[in-house]
Amino acid sequence: MREGEPERDDQPRRPDVVELRVHGVSGADPTVILENPRVRQVTGDDSGGFHRTDRAEGTDPDGVTLEAYRWGDLPAGTVARTLSMVFLLPFMFSNVAVWMLPTGRRRAAGVTMLCRLLALNLTVLYVVSIAGVALDLFAWRCLGAARCRGPFDTMAGLDGRHVGERLCVLALLPIAAIVFLLLVGARRSRPNGTAVWTLEPLVQRLRAIHVAAALAVLDLMLLVARHTSGGTAGTTLLLALSVAVLLICVGLLAAPGLVDRAAMARAGQWTARATGVLAIGTSVATLVVVARDDQGWASSTGMPGYGGIAAGALFAQMVLLVALSGLVLWHRGRAGGRSRLRRGLGAAVVAAFAVGLAGGLSAGLVYQIGQLLGGYSGDGGPPLPYRWTLLAFFLHVVAAVLVCGGLTLLSRRRRRRAAWAIVRRDFPVAPPEAAGRLRLTMRTIARARSTEWLGLLAATYAVLATIGLITSLLGSTGREPEELAREAFGLPSRAVEMGLVGSTYLLAALLLTLLAGGVFAYRTAWFRRHVGILWDLGTFWPRAAHPFAPPSYADRAVPELVQRITDLTERHRGVLLCGHSHGSALLALAVLRLPPRVRRRVALLTYGSPLDRLYARLFPTYLNEEVLREVGERVDWRWLNLWRDTDRVGGWIFAAHRPGDPPPDPADPAGRVDRRLRDPRSLLPAPGEVSAPPILGHHPGENEPDFRAAVRELTERLRHGG
């Protein structure tokens, strides 16, 4: 008997069929999934498990046993954990980007390398920004050169210590931030002992590399500041070791297959661990040497060398992002598909979002804390690279909103025209009293078709992000943004200052929104449905680029589904897998991992599925038509996919089957998978009804007649071995 499973669930049953429902993103209560207020959990825990209705007969009117898999709490965990994850969003996006590989082995290898180097750069920038507060602002300015507002001008008596001691004591803050990443990114325990995805050893190697790079950068900041005032043989050696650690980390990620290829796993593991040990030893030695160095230090308003290191980290981001965008755009004519995102542009888009968000948050952190404490008074503000980054962030957001809004308006006429054609085919004779419902249906379909413009909008966003990051390059010239704007564009200095202030307000609003999302995701169903979607999708993919990204829940959900399906086929005649929205992706992955003896007794029903409309375009290497056909073959094409034109998320997988479309090839079983559902079923209330049928859109609709008809068809095929 499985732990937590009541004894009565193991009693012999008649050989019926189990309808196993898997919900989509943002979670769902088992009572809602099963449409029964009385449910019981048969296996699992509070985060995720399998539930059944508590009816005496245990079946629904169609003669199947209803069961639901609830996984909605797996991505989130506790409120405190979710709030801590808010600050790791750039890491999460960089990890998602590496799964958006273009088709083709050579291009995929290049994109993987650049995504991993970008992820490493995000870790470096994370440490550099926190060191900007701890070392540059507190240790150097507030306790020495600038004198911040009290009580930060004394800070536990450190103001009486020499510079080296102050720097080393406050260097513990960036080190604590690195430890924070290790703790937050730690994998949660699994109560049932299910196997994890094969990427876990890769995560260990990546963690060692990122920790080594983070410590090396921290050492560089301390040692460069010391060398500006006069170095010694010891500091020169430590400086060389720090640079060597950074180069080794870059080399480990740039060398093809060194960290993730099975044949080279042992060498990669040993090298990563050795690099980590070297970095830790160098950091300890650096802290000791700098703390004991009471010689004269350079007199300056800011920590020597810090601005250059920050500018280098931000410049490296731009170079890597441009290289990534150039790689996927160079091959844009060599691959087909309905969307540019099929060619791997999605990796550049999401990476641009990660880079822009990381740069903005880092600059905002340094700028806001410095202004709050008065540490930048009288010296022109925070380090110059951060001022340019804040200005770039502001211009990028404004331009993105304007361009995306303009593209939406430009596509409106085409979308409405296509929606009217669909509505006229569905309702060729509409009575006058149904005119309002007809227009509402048309508008709903037109809004739903905006998803098909995703490729153009995303490409525009990538271009805007690149332009915004290039703006930060101007910071390396040493020119003030106000000065350059006045000379090049004739803009007054006040306009640039307004941009900087506006950027800080935008960042503050973004942080408040994210923090509110972490709290209200557990308290408000509406908030979780709309904000939790981003988190659920981002934490679906295992960590293959950034080891400090949130752990993937798929490494528990997919094996758990495989084990449960296997158990059910041993005690029942068959299992009908019903997956709504993202649940269809979980089930597709589970089907690919089922043994042959189990697959013969399984059927698949997907509805509101984004497998082709979104996932095959965003992740063309892992969820393409070939993979989807393999899913169909694994279940002997006992697969039906229900979709609606009013659904902006789900769609068809192989063929639309709209009225007027050419019939599919009868010899191709994939042509019989998709079934289009007219939505709404009618424009006017049925006889005896008060209101007309609702427009369901992306709503599951398990009780709808078309859904139940599909269940009966697949159930009969399971019962008769068809």
C-alpha cells in the first residue's frame, strides 16, 4: 500500500476506466477539478497529489472512475519562499532561454553556450551590485569619504577602523548573498522518493562554477582597490589567481559539452570542484591580506576600480546578448515554421528580458539605497555605469510600450476581419436579437488571435532591448548622460534627470507588484490565475543554464504521473489522461516515459492545449511536430484534442479543421486528433433557459457535451482495445 493512501483504494475493483484529470497553470482545487464537494486524497502530500470523488459508487454517469492530479502548489511552496524567489526572476528567465534552442545541432550548441555565459554574467552582476552597496557605499563612502546619514555613518563602530578592515567586514554581506542563493536554490525534498531528472549533476557543476565566479569577482573588487593605492607581491599573486578563476569558469561553460556531456562529466565535475576550492582559498587569503593591510589607501569619493568592474559586467551583458541575437538571426532563412520563434529567436527575447531586468534591478538597488542614505551627495550620484543603465531601462520600457501598442492597433483590423469570417461560418443565419452576442463573439476571437502575432511582437521587443542595452555602452566613454544628451540631441539636463527618476519609480513599482504577487498568489484566486502563470511556466523547465534559478517542479510531477498511471493500469482496464492547458504538456511528457505495456492501455484527451500554438514555437527543439507525433504513436493515436477559436492560449495541434478548410489526409492519423468546438454553442438561450450559453474561451468545460462525447469515444476505444 502506498503511503497516505486509504486501504479502500487498494480493494479489488471491477475493470473500469479511470479518467485522470490534470489541471493547467495557476492551480485548481480538487473539488473544482472533479466538480464534487466531497473528495479524498489517495496519494501524495499537501503540495501535490491524486484525489478522487467520495461517491459510494466511485464513478460518474459515463461509467468511468474520476481522479485528479493536483500539482498547483509544487512550483511555489511557502509564501516566504515565493517572496525570496521574486529576486531571482532574472535567473529564472535566463534558465528558460536555454530551452528555447533553435533547430539544428550546431546552432543549438552555440545558443546553449551563450545562454550559460549570460547566466554566469547575471550572477556576477548580482554580486557586483550588492558589493556596490556594501563596499562602495557603506565601507568606502558612508564610513569614510562621504559620511552618510546617521546611524549609517558609524555602523557598529566600523568608522574607527582602517579602510582594509572596513572593506573585509562588509565583504561578508556579498558572501552572505551568495549563501542566500545556495539556500534558496536548494532542491526541496520529495516525500515519495521519486527519481529526479538527469540534469541534477549538471546543476551541481553549474553551482560550483557560479560560486567560484562570484567569489573571484568579489576578490577582484577588493584587490583592485588595494592595488590603486600600491600593491604588493601577495596582492599581485591573489589578483592573478582571481582572474584565472574567472577565466576557468568562462572556459568551462564555453567548451562544448564539458559540463553536460556524459562522456566528459567526470572531468567537468572534477574541474568545477577544483575551481570552487581554488576560489574559496583565494577569497580567504584576500580577506586576510586586505584586512591586515593598514597602509595608506587612495583618496577618492568612490571605491577605486568599482565603477570599471561594474561597467565591464554591464558591457559583457550587451556583448553576449548581441552575439546571441546575431546567432539566431543569422540562420533566420534556414528554418521554416509559422513563427520566427521557431527559429530560436525566443532564446534571445527571453535572455533580453532577463538582462534588462537584472540590469535595471541592480542599478535601482545601488541608486535608491545611495539616495536614501545620502551617500552620493556632492559627487554627482552613483557610479556612472548604473546611471546609464537606469536611463536605458527607462527608454526601453517606454519604447516597448509604444511599439507593442502600435503593433497591436495595426493588427486589429486583420484580426477582426479573420474573426468575422469565423463567426459568419459558425452562425450563417443570426437573428436580429443575437446581434450583440455576435459582436461579442467576434471581439473575443479577435483578441484570442493576438497570440498569433507573438513572433512579431517578441522580435520587436528583442530589438528594443538590444537598443536599450547599447545605450549603457555609452557609459564606458566616461561621459555623463546629461552632457551627452545636451550635446547630441539638445535635450536639457532636467529631461535626463526625469528619466532617471522615472526609471527608479518603474523599478519600485515592479518590485512592489512582484512582492504583492508572492503574497496574494496564496490569498486571491484571481491574482494567482493571472500572475502565477508566469511563475508556473518559468519553473517548469529544469535548471540547465542558471543553477540559482527556482527548482523545477516537473522533476517530481512527471515521474509521479508516470508511476500513478502505471499503478492504475494494473488495477483498471484503462486510463484516460485528460490534460487542460499546461496539464497537457505534463501528460505529453509522461506518455513519452511510459513503458510499452502501460501505453497499450492509455488514451489521451487534451483541451485548451498550448502544445503547438505556443510551446512548439517557443521550444522548437523539445516540443516540435516530430515529438508530438511520437506522443500520438505511443498511445496508438488514441488521442483527441479539443480547441476553440475564442481561446487565446490553446489551439489545434496538427490541423485546425475550421469550416471550409480542406479535409485532412485520411492516411495520416494525426489528421483525426484535433476537433474544433464552436464557442459559444449558440447565440440565444435554449428553450427553457434564461441565458445563452457562455463563451468558454480557455475554460476547461469538462461538463460540456462535446467534452463528454470525447470521453465516451476514447473510453470505448480503451474498453474494446481500439
